Amino acid sequence: MKIKDQSLLKSEAYINGEWIKKETSFSVYNPFNNEEIAQVSDCTQADTDLAISAADKAFKIWSTYTANKRSRILQNWYKLIIENVKDLAHILTVEQGKPLPEAIGEIKYGASYIEWFAEEAKRVYGDVIPGQSKKNRITVIKQPVGIVGAITPWNFPSAMITRKIAPALAAGCTVIVKPSEYTPLSALALAELADRAGFPKGVINILPSNNAQEIGETLTSNSKVKKISFTGSTRVGKLILKQSADQVKKVTLELGGNAPFIVFADADIDAAVEGCFASKFRNGGQTCVCTNRIFLHESIHDEFVEKFTAKVKSIKTGYGLEEGIQIGPMINEDAVTKDINLLKDATSKGATIITGGQRKEGLFLEPTVICDLDSQMDIFSSEIFGPIAAIYKFDSESDVIEMANNTNYGLASYFYGRDYALIWRVAEALEFGMVGINTGVMSTVAAPFGGVKESGFGREGSKYGIDEYLNIKYMCWGGVE
């Protein structure tokens, strides 16, 4: 791999400040050409137990650091990431597939969480509350929960880690990260830079493994681990929640999505086309907040489809390191097969493919626009997670709200319109944790990211994000009078 700093290419586990090479390893492949990139140490339950012991010991030190001291170390980490953004993005593109400019954007986005929570570390304020009697005084303080287990996905292998562990570290917690087996190199590169930044041994631990279940069960069953943060499928999220229930651990879950994108009759059509395109095809459609179901008012349906399809036809797919590429490969064969089957089911029930729909060589599916859909087709209730724009038609506000909310998911939603009374009604009526109004891109470190229903609970980012890693302690002072 051609990067400037070859020391960022790590294949060992990072436990207690040491790089540990295991006797057993697993292969990491480039999804564009299926070439092996690296053999990475395959961690087990024993390694997880070792990391938990290291994190437990380190917590006793890290949690006593002043907020300023933790903040300075986090700032060091942020600066190192920005200085190495091109190398980190190159690693990300090769193992995950997204185009290099998009990978650079992810690295910067992920780094922004470190910068943000380096500042929030100094703003973990308590309260003094008026007492119930003259003899009493009430104070409230916030303390770090303890060891945090973070389980992260392959679609944003850098940003999903920093979004979880930056607030945890700022709060005074220590962390154990299980990255996706598809994209462990990005996580290990971050660990190398964290090591240079000056984190004490055991504060950050990275456990690559081809057996996510074994690592996950060890984290959820160990009483020393006080918090689990997971991003991934709803199915796995439910398992983690059940496993964590025995010890009543704190849990944050960011799970699947089925985002509606509604375009009302009075919308700015050109702006809606641009917003929908950006939302749908980011990372090739492989994000949990991607537009999944596009609802168009019947009066603007044809105009929107014509303009939107023209943009989709212009998409350039290929190797993410090549100039001008907009969409890289999908992550694996199962992902491609799932989307092909969704298209087959829809067309067999009367849907029409306007453009795309064919598989290309390797892990590529042509960017696709499909119309004449209804709620009885599998694609309506499935998280597509690929470059398929699924378009539906509606004729009334009440009907489209009902269709949009007709899902077990509740992460992101979007709509375009100009009537402010309608905008307010619709924004309140949508049963989703996040609503984009006249925009197709809304992720930012300053805003709380998270969902409702089976899309999970808890929030990442913003001033609320650090609260997920803190316990509130009430202290009643008696005998003051």
C-alpha cells in the first residue's frame, strides 16, 4: 500500500499500549479487486479479558486526570489525525472501497468528534440544588461510567470509532474497540496515532477479530465493562441488548434505518433532486441514514424522476483511488446479492427499472432508479444499503406521513417543501430521531445523532453525546445549619 508513513499500517492487536501479534490471523481484502491487503491478528476471548484488565487498571489513572489534561491529549490525537489525513484516507479506501475524496471527508469528520469532545471534557458541569430544609444542601456531580466496549461497523471504519470513543475518553472512561473484520486497518492506524498522542497504556485498546460474537459476548458478560456502544444491524443490536440486560449495563445502539425522502408539490425540485442524490448515493448507498424510500407528490413525480435519473446516469463507478470515481464497490457478495434479489422481487410485482439494475464485474451494482413501487414489495420494508433509488408516488400529506412512518425503523428522514405550516406539521409527525428539512445531508458533530423505535436509542455527538458516558451522583449534605 503506497502511503507516506508506513508505520500506520498495523496488523497486530493493540492492548495495554503494546502491539500484540497473534499466532492466528485473518485476511483483509480490497473489495475492488478481492486482493489480500493484510493478515491481521485474530483476537479471542482471552485477548478480550486481557484488554478488560488493562482498561480497568488504566481507568483508575485516566479518570483522575483533570479535564484539561485529558483535553490536551485528545487535542494531540486530533492534530496527528489531520496531519496524516491522506494516509488514513488511502488506507480506508483500499479496505472499504469508498472514493478517496469521500474517505478524506470521513477522516476529517471523524477527527471533528475528537476536537469537539476535547472541549466538552472541560464542560462536564454539576449542580447545586436548593435543599428541602435549612439543614440540608444538595449537590450533583457527574462521573465516568467506567470501561466502555465499542463495537463498530465497516461502512465508516474511522468516524464510527471516533464518534464513540472521543466522548468516552473525554468523560474519563477507558475503551475497548472491536472494529469490523472487513475494515480493521483504519482502526489500528488510529490506535498508532493515539499511542503517539500520549494516552496512558490501557486507555485505548483495539481488538481485531474474525469472530465478532465471541468478542461481543465477552464484553457484555464481563461485569467490569460498564457500557456498550454498538453501531450495526438491528438484529445484532437486539442480541447485544439482551446480553447486557443481565448486568443492566448502559447501552447505546445505533441500528438500521429505512429513511423516507418526501418531496411535496411546492418544493424546489432542482434543490430536492440535488439533496436526494447526495443522501442516496453517499458511500454508494451504504449508510444507515441514506435515503431508502423516495416519496414524490404525483404533480411533480415525472419532472423529478427525469432530472434525478439524468444525474444517476452520470455516476462514475470504479476503484476509489482513481480520479473522478463517485461510487466504489459494495462491501461483499452478500450485499450485492441482497440488492439484486430486492430488484427481482419488485419487478416481478410490477415495478419498473428506469436506469441501472444490472450487476457489473466484481462487487458492483449499477446505480439504479426504480419506480412503480408499493408497500407490498420487499424493498419497501428492507434497508437497501446499496445504490438503488426506490421511488413511490403519493397524493396527500396524510397518506405520505402514514407511508413514511410505516416501518419498524426510526433513524433519519428527509423532506422538501416551502409551506412553513406544512413543514412544522410534517417535522413533528415523522417518527424518526432526525429530520432533514430541505436538505439531504445533516450529519455534524454539533448535532445529536440517533434514532427511535428499532433504530436504537442514545445519542452521539453534540453536547448530549458525553452524557452517554457519565453517571449522575446526588449528594445530600445534612447538618449544615
